[in-house]
Amino acid sequence: MQNIKITLLLVAVTAFTATATSPGDSTARHRTLRPVEVMGVKQDAAVESSVAAVTLVRGEQLRRLGINAAKGLSEIAPNFFAPDYGSRMTSSIYVRGLGSRMDQPVVGMSVDGVPFLNKDCYDFDVDDIERMEVWRGAQSVLNGRNAMAGQVNIYTRSPWSGPRLRLMAGYGRGNSWRAGAVWRTRLGQTAATNISAYMRSSDGFTRNAANGAKIDTERQGSARWKTSWRPASHMSLTNTAAVSLLRQGGYPYREIATGTIARNDTCFYRRSTFSDGLTISWAGRRIVATSLTSVQYLDDNMTLDQDFTTDDMFTLTQKRREWGFTQDLFTRGSRGRYSWLGGVFGFFRPSRMDAPVDFKDQGIARLIEQHRNESNPDYPISWFTRRFTLGSDFRTRNGGFALYHESRYTTGPWTIEAAVRYDFEHVSLDWHSECSTGYHTLHVLPDGSTEHYLTTPVDIDERGHMSQNFSQLLPKVALSYRIGALGDVYVNIAKGYKAGGFNLQMFSDVLQQKLMKLMGFGMAYNPDEVVSYRPETSWNYEAGTHISGKRWSAEATVFFIDTRNRQLTTFPAGTTTGRLMTNAARAHSCGIELSGQWMPAGGLTLAGSYGFTNATFRSYTSGGVSYRGKHLPYAPAHTVFASAEWQLPLHIGDTSVSAGANMRGAGPIYWDDANTVRQKFYATLGAHITIAGTDERWSLRLWGENITDTHYDTFYFVSVGKAFLQQGKPWQAGVTLRYSIDY
């Protein structure tokens, strides 16, 4: 009943503010409405003066740094860290100590306003980017679930701007090449369209010692079709359709004990995606109404040699087909000193996954026969065959809706904001586990010989249904003070929320332990207890400032985050095959963020950022061990970025030359809850020289990354009782050519 009252209240507030304008109202306000073409964006139009910590990187800077994916912003935005490991499926992002290795992300992502529902699709390349925004801190009011640590917004170029044809080609170490093309045209006076295509290929840098073949190969291609139509001066329609294909090796995990990467079975990740987003906006004198509709499709296959060694133990194949549908309706407007935004959002995400674990000879011998025979040596067992499958099939349906509202009032230099969102979500799971195998029981005679004692078939065929409901009320308040033309200072408090769910990768363990229990040993898992995990919530408190002068700008932020039911990815104890998402009772995170830019002389630009995070467990006990005071794993304590760009005063005919260097650093990073293993602070150096036409029609960029060949690790884990690490990419160098035609 309480939830119904809250829902009705939010509907009433949104309806009231939607009608609280009149033709005679003054248009004075702190920030103006966006132009018709991009007014479907919910985040504030004036990014640089928003009441939040935000990093904006524009297209030209992205191209100078060679960034065409969200993970390229790692360290550039302070306390924003996106390690490169595994495959493009493992697209983990950590912000201010918060992060997630699997399932629900802590950072939301959108492309041209269309939200991505699955973090496994976050890591992709786009060459035609206009700008990227990294909003840090809880962004849940406008973006909802899974934006408790921030939001990444990517915007591609408008069909209305730029040359008719833009071509790009590049080549680098590792037999890596890229190629792209963008074609734009206007369809009369009211419509424009562009079509872009992008391809990338790399032979990788790491070899499998077992067969000498490269492990981290990658082939990908994508296409994007964006059309904008302005049927009237107050109306805009934009549709963006995108398709991408990815074929990747990946997972170059080195066993620490042997110091080698060696495995006998194939590891790969294959992904095919499609998305389409339609934005319809209508603008009155003081009000903008927007509808944003999207459909998304994911078809992927992750196949792993799950022991990551040359042993014949077991392999995992995880095939998934998933649809996603979203609808966002919102309005924004102003009346004198008061401005507002209110809307309703809904989504539906059905998915089907097949995830069989294939047990092989040594897996049967070590994980089943050995354990069973040690417990009853007089009656040892022997499996029917030296290979069998634990089959698991899952069907999930995830859907929900939200109501949200944000109000802002400005008086003199003061601006106060208040916002609230009600979020409801339902997730259900239908599961089917099966196994058809069996074993012989032998009897050990006094002379040491054996005789057949019993034959036991094992046939498991189980089905089940689970469901969970989550609801959250997510408030936010903020206050800012304008310091004349210098900038502003602000404080804000916001609640963040990360949805709960199901540990699908634990079902193989549940089935394995059930099989062992039938033989008189092993653990009896209760699927209802180990396969589900609770939502994570946080309160984010921060204070900051944005200031700027004629040739410089700077930002500073201090923050404190109180997290409850912190979601952690763990591997169950012993020689098991699954991964488990569990909840730690409480964690704290606090720190500072600094960033700035200075142009001391014509053509020279210096920029940098620094982030510090102290993230620790406040209440977490596992296996009878308390981890209070231990640092949260996988999130770095420090992130550092520094760059210098110099437009040389050298002109040779119709050409100009520019040069730049940059440094990125992160660490230390603790790899386990007990803080016994860590990656020390490390830094990598990059540089480029660009020769370009003064008319910007062409450019030739020579670039290098990690040119000092710094050795560092990006991932650590323990599986089947063995520890593994993945090393970061070695030095790289290459050349990129861009050419534009405006005919």
C-alpha cells in the first residue's frame, strides 16, 4: 500500500509540473533548453557547470588519444577505472571504489540517449564519436538501476554536420589494423542521414605455450545508420540503428605457480548485437517533451577451458540470446526561476541461456572419483565414461518501471535541486538442470585386487522457478552557489541502487554437488540460497567546485559513500567450477578528485587529473573470517592522468604539425578480500605526432602506447585451487590516416 501511495504521489507531482507553464511566463533560468536535435538528452545541457562531478571529453581529444571505446577513458576521468582483461564480455568498470565483475554494473551507459541494459555489451568501438561524458557519483534519479556510481554517455556525430565523406585507416603492432568510413548526406531541407562502417583486426600479443598459437586474437565489424528529420521547427525525430559482430580469442590467464599461459582446450568469445533507438522531441516556448524508444538484441557465446591449464578437466560453454525493450517519456521546462524535469520509464528484458559444463577425464578423476574414494577406500568407484555433461538451461524475464522528477530553483547566486525516483523491478528465472551418467562400485579384496560390487546409474532431471521483486525510492538534493564569473561550489546527497539477481554460473556447482551427494559425500546446496543475491544500495555525499579563468579551468571534489549489501564476486571454496555473487553487509568509500586544464602559451595545452579512493569493508564476514578494515578488491586507490599537447608553430605549405604525450597511472589494486595479493601502482606512457592539412581535410598520426613497456597485471583470480593473473598489454605503436571529402 505504501508503494502505491508513493507511485500516485510521483504521478501527481509530474503531472502538476508538466502543466505549470503559461505563455506569459518569463524565460529567465539558470540553463537553457537544448536545441531541438539533441533535446532528448536528460543530463544537464551545461555539463561544465552541472551540480555533479563530470568529465567531458570531446571528439578531437578522443582522436588525439586514440580513444574509441568507453574503457579508453580509464584514469582520464579521476577515480574512473576500466581494466582491460579477459574478453570484451568482461567489461568491468570501477568508480570511487564501487564496481562489479559480473552481472549488474555500477555505472550506466547510453549511446545517443539509448540505455544499454547489459554490461556485457559495454565494450565496443565507435569511430564517429562527437563527445563522451563520465558522470561520477550516484546518477540513479535520471538513469535508474545500476547507475549508483555514475553514468557514461556517448554521443555520435550529427548527420547535419561534418564533411560528406570521412575515411580512416590505421595499422599497428600485433598485425593490428583498423578501417572506417562515414558518409553523410541531406535529404532535402528537413532531413539528413549518415551511414558509418568500422572494422578492426588484431593477431594479439600472447601465445599459448601448449600449441604456440596466439590467444588474444580479435576480429570485429560494425555499422551504424543515423537519420534526423525536422518536420517542423519545434519537432525533431532521430533514429539510430546499429549492428556489430565480434569474434575474439581472449582470456590469456597465466598460472602463477608455473608462470606460463598454457591450456589444451579452446577459449573464445563471440558476440552479435543489434540496437535501434528512436527519439521524438517536441519543443514549446518553455517545455520540451521527449519519447525515447529502443530495442536491443544480443546473441553471444563464451566458451572456456575453465581450468585454464593443459589438464583434461572441464570446459564451459555459455550461449545466450537476449532481447531488450525500453520506453522513456519525459518532459522538461521552466517558469521564471523554476525549472523541472519529470518522466516515466519502463523496460522488459527476456533472455535464454544454455550453459553446459563438460567434465573430462582428469576432472572426473580429481573432482569426483578421488574425493569419493578417499572417503570410502574399501569400495572405490569408477565412472562409466571418461566424459559427461552437466546441462543447465535458463530462461529469465526481467522487467520494471520507474517514475522520476527533478526540480530546480534559482535565486540570486543560489540554486537548489531536489529530485526523486521510484523504481520497481521484477525478475523471474525458470531453470532446468540435467545429467545422465553413472559409475561402477568396486570392492577391494584382502589381497588388494578388486571385484565388481555395484552399478549405479545417475539420472538427474530437475526444473524450478524463482522470482524476486525489488523496489527503491531514490532521492537526491543538491545546493550550489555561483561565484560570479569564476565558477561555482556545490554539495549534493543522493541514493544509489544496484539491482539484485541470480547467480546462473552457480548452477553447475549445485548440480555437481548434488551428484556427489548421491555418492555419499559433498555439500548439499540449496539453490534458493546460493543462486540469488540482494540489491546493493548506497548514499553518496559530495562537495565540489568548478572554476575557470581565461586560459584555465579546474574542478575539485570530495566524497563519502556508505554502501549496504555490497555485491561481491567470489569463487566457492575448494575445487569448484562456479562463480558466486554474494553480499557484504557494509562498506565505506571516501576520497578526492582533482582535474584541470591550462593553456600557458599559444598552441600549448596542459591537462591532468588525480583521483584518490579509500574503500574498505566495515562489516563483512566470510568463512568465519572478518574482513573489517580491509580494502575492497579490484578498485585502485589512486588514478593519475597527465597530458601535454603542443600545436607547433611550424607550417610547411598547407600542413601543420602537433605533438603530444600523456601518462596514465593506477594502483595499488588489491586482488582479494584479505588483501594478501596486490598490483602495485604503475604508470604507462603514450605519445603521438600528427601532421595535418590546415584545412583539416587530412591528417596522419603516428602514435605509441605503453612505450616504456611497463609490466603490470590487470586481473587476478583463483579457480580449482589455482591462482591466475593476466598481464596488461605490452608496448604498441602504429599509424592512423584520416581523409575527408566535402563534395
